[in-house]
Amino acid sequence: MLISIQKQLKEMFGKQVEVCTKRSEKYIGIITWISPDNTMAELKLADGQIKLLTDVNIKQIKSI
């Protein structure tokens, strides 16, 4: 599962996505940074906030 999330992060870099976390939080934004090992990503939200997400906390990623 983690490898699948890591692969999706890499494929969706620079695109607008909807991320659902294991805590039932939803974020919509653009992936602006991915760690070299693809385990962490930075999501820039529409209001300018930046969320740091880790692969273990991500439940689902969808492209919009």
C-alpha cells in the first residue's frame, strides 16, 4: 500500500489533487515538493497554506 501511495505522489507531482488522510481530513491543492525517497510531500492549498503529508498518513489520492 505504501509503495502505491509513493508512486501516486511521484506521478501527480505538480498537479492538483484531492488527498484523504487516515484521520478523515480532506485537502485539495497542488503537490509542490516530494522528498527524494517519495515518502513525504508538500501540498499547497488554495488559501496559500502548505501541508506536509507523509505516505503513512495518506489514505487516498485523486487527481482533479
